Amino acid sequence: MYKYIFLIILFGIYQPMEAFEEGYADNNGIKIYYRDYGPAHAEPIILVQGLGGQLTQWPDNLIDLLKDNNFRPIVYDNRDIGLSTKFIGSPNYTTDYLKYILRLPLKSEYTIDDMGLDGISVLDKLNIESAHLLGMSMGGMIAQIMAANHSERIKSFTLIASTAATPSPFNSPTREVRKLILDRSVTKDASYEDRYLRAVELIKVIGMKGYEFDTPEFKQQAIENMKRSKDDTGFSRQLLAILASKNRFKKIQSIKIPTLIVHGEEDPLLKVKNAYKMHKLIPGSELIIIEDMRHLIEQPILDQFKDKLIIHLNTNS
């Protein structure tokens, strides 16, 4: 069933926007909530979110760009976030951090490979034989699994601000970012205001320098997302799944799908050397390094690679 979104404008007038379809896919009992912007006749592209990101947090400018160029964006909540299946159990930070420092094996509730099958289940639910694939950050890690293990389902691959390496003390984010991520993880009993302030603090560090994030509009959207996903403990379990994963160097070497890699020169979360490494390992891939990009896709950043993105998608449709 199609649900319509309405935008409140002056004097209480409502103006209808484009419709989208929402529903659940199923991966062996794991329910994955998706949103299909349509239309059905357009070229499908499935977008895979990053750590703790809900489907509602994809930038409107990116979704609009795709729709305006006759693509069909399909987004979804990764397991353990948003309206998808939640897991239980909280990581033991002291023990797990010690294991991380000593590079000992970590045990997680699920794996990045499991999360790759979640995305494929969305394509199955929508009866889509093949689609373009775009993954960002952790979503890029998940998308690497999808592209490598299910190449027949993927027309093209776009990898933004991601890595094929397992995070370790030798290739980890800056100390400031690590601290903010750990602070962001402990949010079970935090108020909306406290969660918002922590999120803004992190975004200011990983977002574009000088870009204004802390606005009334952004705060309203952020709190609406918190209400949509009241239990935020999935962030910690997703983080543990990343840390417990093995590197995907051999995996991405098997990717023969046309691949576009976009990365920020100033990314403090996943350093730019990760992009150069993936470009070297993925045969025939194209690499775009954006000088003033950190880890997010603000409008000035999207403007710098949107034309190449659309060319990449159109060439492989």
C-alpha cells in the first residue's frame, strides 16, 4: 500500500509529496523494514546505511538526485535499528575494548555477512532480479558482501566513505572520534536531548568543516528519528559486528562489477588510505577523492561527485 507524506506549510495548508511504499522483507525470521520510492519502471538502486543509521537518515538531496534521473531508490533499516528486528544483549565495553586493543577475537550477535543477506532479502521481497548498489560507511562493508557474494543481482556498485579492513588500533579513527563513538554507544537510558547533543558533537567532527548542523530543523528531524527507534542499543551491537569481522581484501578482489569509490581526503573516521587500498584491489574501479569531504554527504560534497555518480549508474544500466 502506498503511503503519502504531507508537508505542513504556512497557515496549516498541506501539500502532498511523492508517494513511497513501505513494508517488511524477511531473512530467516529477521524482519527488515524497507522504503521503496518507486516508480516500479525506473532503474532500481538499493542504498545500505551506515552504523546506527535509519532509512529516514539518507540525505534528501541524494534521494531526489536519484529520482530526478529516473532511478528507483530503495532504502532500508539495517537489522537492530529503526523498525527492523532488534536484538538483545549489551556488549561488555571493558572486556571487548581490551580484546580490541590486543587484537583478540571478538564475538558479536551477528556478522557483516548476515547483514549482507538482509539487503538481498529486500530485493527478493520486491521481486527485483538485479539492482544498482550504493553503500556508505558500515553500509559499504555490508554492500561489499552483497557485491561479492551476489554479483548476479548487482548492476553497479558505489562505495562511499568505507573500508575493506577490520578496524584495529593501527587503522582506527582518531582518538577524538573513538571517544565520541563510545559515548554515542551508551544511550540506553539517555534522554532525547542528551542523545541529540551527543549526536551533534560527533557530526561536527565527522562532517564538513564549517557546515552548520545544529539547526532547529535538524534537531526536529533527529528527535523524530529517535522516537521512531526508541531503543538505540543496536548501535553498540552493530559496532561490535564491525569490530568482530574479518578483513574483506580477498573478497573485494573477486568483485567484477563496475565500481565507483568516493572518499573524503579529510575523513577522520575511515582514513583515505582505505579508499586507495580498495581501488587497488577492485579491478577496474574508479576512484574519486574529495578534498573537503570528511565522512558525510552534505550538499556541497554531493555537488562534487553527483555528475560522475549518474554517469556511472547510467553507463551500467
